[in-house]
Amino acid sequence: MLVGQTAINFAANVISAAFGLINVMVFTRLFPPAEFGTYVLGAGFAAIAGALLSNWLRLPIMREQARGDGTDIRGTLLPGLVVSALTAPLAYAAAVICGIDMWTAAAAVAFSLAVSFFEISQDLMRVRLLAFTVMKATIVRAILVSIFGVAVAALARNGALLLLSSAVAYGLASVAIGRIGWAGTVFHYDRTRLLALAKAGIPFTASLVIYSLSAVIDRFIIAHIMGAASAGEYSAGADLVRQALIIPAISAAAAFCPLAVKIYANQGREATRAHLEECFEFLLAIVLPASIGFAVVSTPIANVVFGPDFRSMAAAAMPIVSIAVIFQLVTYQYLHIGFLLSERNSFYLWNTGLVLIVNFIVSYSLVLHMGALGAAWGRLAAEFFGFASALVLTRWAFPMPVPLSRMGRVLLATVVMATAVRGVELEVAQTAKAALAVLLPVGLFTYAAACWLLDVARCRQRLGKALLIVRDALAR
């Protein structure tokens, strides 16, 4: 079930990433850095506002709806969403106070509301393990974002309008999937229940708000010190890395996190630890080679994907951000499960709060001395600190297993892959497109061969089962 759910989630997110890549290629060629900077700053604020407005409603989905025992809290979620939407004017005022112009602020708030409803609807389907439905919704959203974004780029190269087009796309996608995720829901306003959910969700929501702020604070620091154009140039490369590398990790976590909750509720602690050991190796086997491989081939990727104004900064920042993402994903997609299982909500707040403080102090200092590239080094330092502190905190929550033998196999396979790619890269003297056409297959083949020899994540057994499923399907 883990592999099947992950495969479906991954397929959906790969399609979404393909459209996202098209967006980046178009936007960085049609929009000047200043307008693209306006867009990323608005999107960054929307991420913070969305986390504040709706994430207190996502925690009960993971804790109660995911049990699979017939619990249905959707009727309570609907009035919660209405309450959150009514606070949107406060978010708009906060955006204006932060220095965002009125039109961009309005678009950012609309974007945050649309994304919040869409993600809650997706969460409801994820905990029911409706991976195919989640995949269809993700694809619809990706297509609409691309269509509307390209239309805006062709008609008016304005960052605020680009942000608003994304809000409309998410809203239409939410309507398209709403009948599936919310079918049969009866609106039930229970003030006491909502207050209890809000109170229980304060640490979790605060931690996600801090996480969202930490994820985008580098672009705001750059904009404050160097201007929106520099923020746009930096964010293009940094965001591409995060989107490309987070997608496979989230695809796996979307499968094994609900399963961990269900196993813990029904089978106990030891069965959960055994499941989590497998999840750790599975996650690392996806994240580590993807991040290291991205770092190795960052220069040709920058030359192929970005417009001329964005390439030099992207090529310099992407290898650093790629390494930072490794620690980020292991922390938030794996170690934080220990906080969820133990219901130690305050630990989310401690971990993300400390990461934000370290990120702000280090990034601000480095941007002053090194320019925009200092933000990438600041993020690496902050994410490593976040990983180390989360690992310590899990000792007082649900101790998350970190099996060294499993980690060693993944690390060895990744080193073999990176060495092979780097060796071939030194011998290839071609255009960026031609180089990628050679380097990517070399990396994939080398890593797959190393995984087979080392039996990383029990790939031999799983491949055998997959082949049997395909054979039976063909026979029928």
C-alpha cells in the first residue's frame, strides 16, 4: 500500500511539476525581475496568511479523520472555513503594513483563501487514501494555473495580476473536486467544538505559520536590502529547487503519514516503529539522490530553464539550496511525525520557531556581506539546525527511528550516482540541453543499478511484486 499510494501521488505531482516548469520557463522570460519579484513576494505572504487562516483545521483531519473508524468532522470544518474567511480583511491590512502594494495585497489574500480550501479538500481525500482523486485534482489545478498564468503573461506583464490568476485557478479546481471531498457533508456549527479545535491547533498552526515565514523570509530580506528585482532573481532558482525536490518527498509522506497514524491506533508502538524504519529508508532513497543530483547539474538546468536575467544567480544558489532541502524534508516530512503521534503540539512550535530565528539572523547577516547568495547559505545553516533540534525533541515525544544501516545503503548508492554524473559531465562539452540529455539518464541508470545491488528500500522484492501485478493485468 505504501508504494502504491506513493506512486500515484508522485505521478500526480510530477505532472504538476511539469506544468510548474513550463510556468518558470515562460515567466522568467516574459516578466522582468522586478515584476516576478512582486509575484514571489505576494505568493510568500499568501503562504503565511494561508497557514494562519486554515491550518488549525488541518490538524483534526490528520488526527481524527485519518483513523478510518467512521469519524467524520467535515460538518465542523465548513463553519471553521467560514470563520477563517471572515478574517481575510485583517490579512489584507497586515500585507499593506508590511509594505506590499494594495493590488498585490488583495491578490495575495485571495490566493491564500483559494489555496486553503483546495488543500483542506485534498487532505480529506488523502486520509481516505483516495489517491486517484487527489491526482485528478492536482492535475486540474496545475493545468488551470498554467493556462491562466500564460494568458496574463501574454496580455499584461504584471506581478499582481499573475498572482490573481493563480487564485482563480485554485478556486476553480476546488469547485471541481468539492463534490467528491465534501459530498454528504451536513453544515454543523458548534461554537464549543470550534473553540476546542482552535485551542488544540494553536501550537500546530503557529508552527506552520512560522515554517511558512521561515520558507520565504529570505526573499523578504533580499527585497528589503536589495530590492524586489534581486528577490525575484534569487527566488526563481531557490523555488525551482524546493518545488522539484519537495514533490517526491511529499508524495511519499502523503502515503506513510496517515498509515503511521492508523498503525499506531490499531497495532501499537512497535508495529509503528517498524513501519517508520521502512518509511525513513524509502524517503531518504528519494530525497538524497534527487537533491545531490540536482546540485551536480545545477548549471545546465539554470541555462535551460531560466531567462537570461535569472541564470547566473540560479546557477550559484541552487546547489546550496539543494543540500538545505535534504535536511528540511527529513525534518518536516519524517521527524515531525513523532510530534503528531505523541500529540506534543508545542514541539512543532519550538522546532520551527528556533529555525526561523536562526534563519533570520544568519540570512540577514550574510545578505549584507555576500548579497543575495548569502540567503542560500543562511537557509542551509537554518535547515541543518532544524534537523538537529527536531531529532533531539523526538526523544521526548515519539522517538523516531533513524536506522544507520538503511541510511548507509542509500548514501553509498547516491555517492556512486554523483561520482558517475560528475565524471561524465567533465567529459561532455556540449550545449546545456545536450548535456542534460546525457547526464540525467546516466544518473538515473547508475542510481537504479546501485539500488538493485544494495537492495535499497527492498527494491528487488517490490519490483518483483510490481512485475507480477503488471503480468496479471496483461493476462486479464
